[in-house]
Amino acid sequence: MLNRLFQSLWFWLALFALAMIALRIVVRQIRWNYERGGVGNLDLDLADLQKLVAKGLMTQDEYLKARDVILSRSDARFEPVKGFPVLAPPDQNKPPKTQ
């Protein structure tokens, strides 16, 4: 009986239809998450950088480098983002530099 079921064309067509429906649901969920920003969107914007500078966690030079990187993302040439080296936070035990 089971052997006869696997040889049936209707069984394979029904299995194929179920697989296509499942694939459609998965693709729809992925698109929906992508369009609304998803959880994976961890990019910094200029406001975040300005807050870091205001708190003293980022120097003006680091801000300018990071700003250039963020602004390069909005370039319409569809190139990879130009990176910059990540700098360690300033040592909290050192007295601040006076200018």
C-alpha cells in the first residue's frame, strides 16, 4: 500500500504543492522582516555619533572619520562601504588632555 502511494503522481504533486506553499511563506516572512528594518539593523547614524562625541566617548577626529563612512553609505554608486579602523576607548584612568 505504501509503495503504491509513493508511485502515485498525485502524491508527488501534492507534496510539491505543499513545498511551494511553505517556500512562499518563508520568502514572505524574510521580505517582511527586511522591509521593516529587521532586528539586524545595527548601523549607526549621525545622531548616534554626535551623542558619542557629546558624552566624550568619541573624539572629534574619530567622529569625522565615522561621519565620512556613514555618508559614503548613501552614495548611489552601490559600492561597498569604506571602512575605518576601530579605535579603543580612551583610558579612563588617565587625566584628560588639556589643549
